[in-house]
Amino acid sequence: MNKEVLSDYGLRERQENKKAIALATSDLAAGKKYYKSSYTLLNAPVGWHAPYESIWPQIPIYGTLIIALSPIATERFGAYHGFQTSDIDRLVSFAKDTGHVAFVLNGQPEEYVGLDFLNPIFTEFRPRVELGLFGTEFTSQVDKFKEAFIEFDTLASLSFYKYAKTISKEQDVLREFGPGVDVYSRVKLSANAFAALEMLGYHEIKEVISRALTEEPVLALRLLNTLNTLIVDPRADPFDAIHNVTQRTIENTIADLGKDVNVRLDQDSHLSICEIGKFLMNKLSPYPTSFEACRAMCDTYKHYDLQQVMLALQQAARAEDYSEIKSESEQLSEILENIWNDTSKIGSRVNLIRAGIPLSIALLGEVAAGPIGAVTGGLLAKLGYEVLEKFMEMKTDSISEKIAKYSAPNYLVNVFNFKKRYDLK
């Protein structure tokens, strides 16, 4: 990772990102399209990887999982990114073959000097520098952004900048990053998140951070980092992708903000898709703990099916009113387990209906006439329920199953269908 080469890379990236920003100012869709033009293998749905979590159970859920590469030293690289440096060559081949993985840089190219293990990714893909794009409703408020930035600078000068300088000299922090990283400058970039929160209307949250900047700089930095991920990034994401964070991150952020703050996070109902995805992967076989297992999972399960059942689980957990249940110390994992097991009720209902459903020949004729056809259905109806049932099962769901599903919530039916399709318990 030659310094001169990376410097040229950085210069071109800044020029390209300026063009994308200029386009987005008048036409947000055009700006996003320009930025994404080098990513030719993106498959929907697209998601961002959750830091500090293994990527192997995250990849199968998405058409493309975007991995944000941070300029972190070899020793700490795996813990943050969720894969080891030894996996890079296989990931590059996998990304080229399938489009299941894509890469962006969450730092300037110059910061990656000395991180030679990333050479295959830089050479093959020339990943873009991460960029936030807002439309005209945002860029028209440039003066407001500048005012918020000045407010941050004024508050931060009292104690936050001192804290930033202190941690930028700590050996443990320095060992985390590569030799090209200026930790102090990266901490100061949190001002952008502060200003964006103000412009997006999160005034109450911004006031909590304002107090923390002068009184609790550690809390201020933590809040700025996580709220940037939860609120700002999803609004400015040119990929329009799902942003994954752990349930623990969401709950800790809510706790940090305090009970008096009306939290409005973009994570639907504060339910972590990352956590739901992890639960789902635990129910499948083999659980992807390595590249090989991840590839096997991708070959076995269609990512569309995985995405649909994951969203069904999220809807089901939301219907259970997780926020209320959580206060009674029941965990999200317990709720998901109950939902998964509840699908057996549909199967039981199918058996009961099949064993003794009181249907007249006339009703059977009506049911059969719909999906199969009036002539064939009517003839089968005369033969009796069992024959019609078996014929329906060859074409689509059996009559018993259709009836059993009729009164069940859609999300439960979706989970039931997924388990049936892949023969899961």
C-alpha cells in the first residue's frame, strides 16, 4: 500500500465524491447512481455489515453485504470486521463470482498506508470512500449546518477536544489503527454527526449530546458514533441499504440518552435486524461460522427467502410489542423462539381439519373451481374431500392448509411457509 499511490487514489476519490455531491444537490437519485456506478454486481436486498459481528451469518441474508473497511491494524482487524485477513483472497473471489459482498472505505485512502493485506481488495475493486448524500431539502440548509458546526466547536473546545487529544496518544488506541491514521482528526469528524442531527430535527437528542460534550466527553463520543450509524447514515446512504447494528447497541444508546428523551431511531420499533438475522441463522444448518459454511448456506437457501422470513420475524416481534415485554425482562430471543415454535399450531390445525372437516360437496366444488379450474375441480369434488385434497397438494397448498392459514397472522404464515419449504423443525 504505497503512500504515493494511495495519495493519488485519495485525490481521485475526493474529486469523484464532489461530483456525486453536486449531482445530488439538484437530483438525489442521479447523485446516488453516479456514486454506485462502479458497483456493477449489487443484488437486492443490500445491507451493511454490523461491526464487531461475524460476517458469515450476515452474508446469506442479503443479495449484497457491504463491508466498510476501517484502517485497523492486522492484530485488531478481525475483531472489528468480523473476518480474518487470511479470508481476504477467498472473499475477493466470492465477491467477483456472486456479488454477495462489496467493499467501501470508511476512511481516506491515505490512511491505509502499510496495510498491505488489503492489496487484493484495492487492486480488484478499487472500493469507493464512504459518502453521505442528501437531497435539496438538506443542502438548502447549509447555513443551519454551519451554525450547528460552530456550536459543536464551541462546546467541544471546553473538554471534548482535550479528551480527543488524550485518547489519540494512548498506546492501546494507537495500536488499534494502522500507521496512516490520525486518531484526533477522526474524532473531530464527529462534528458532522452533531450538525446532521440538528438539521434532521433531532433537537432533543442533540441537547443531550451538547451537555455531554462539556461534562462527559466519553459519553458524547459514544453517542455521536452510534447515532451517526442509527440515524444519519441511513438517511444519507447512496446504496439505500439496511444498516445492521446489534440489539445491544440500540438498547445501550437508548439508555445513554435517558428516559426523558423521546427516541426516534430509524431501526423499526428498535428491533435489530442483525439480532433477528442471528436468530434465524441459528435455526438453519450448518450455522455459518466460516467462509466454507457461509458459502454452503448461500448455496442452500435463497437470499430472497431468508430476507422475507427475517422480515416476517421482525413484524411478529413488533406485533408482540417488544418494548413493553422488554420492561418485564423478557429477551428478544425468547420472543423469536416463541414465534418460531408457534408455526407448529398451523401444522396441528392442518391435521385436525384434514381428519374431520365437515365440508359439503358443493363447498368443495367452489374451493376447487378457484385455483384449479371449474371443470377439473368440480369432477374431483364428486370424488370426495380426500381425492381433492391430494390433487390440490400437487398443485399448491392443500385445502386443509389453506383453511388453517386463513385465520393465522401473515407473518406466522410466512415463517411456516419458509420452514416447510426447507424442511425445518
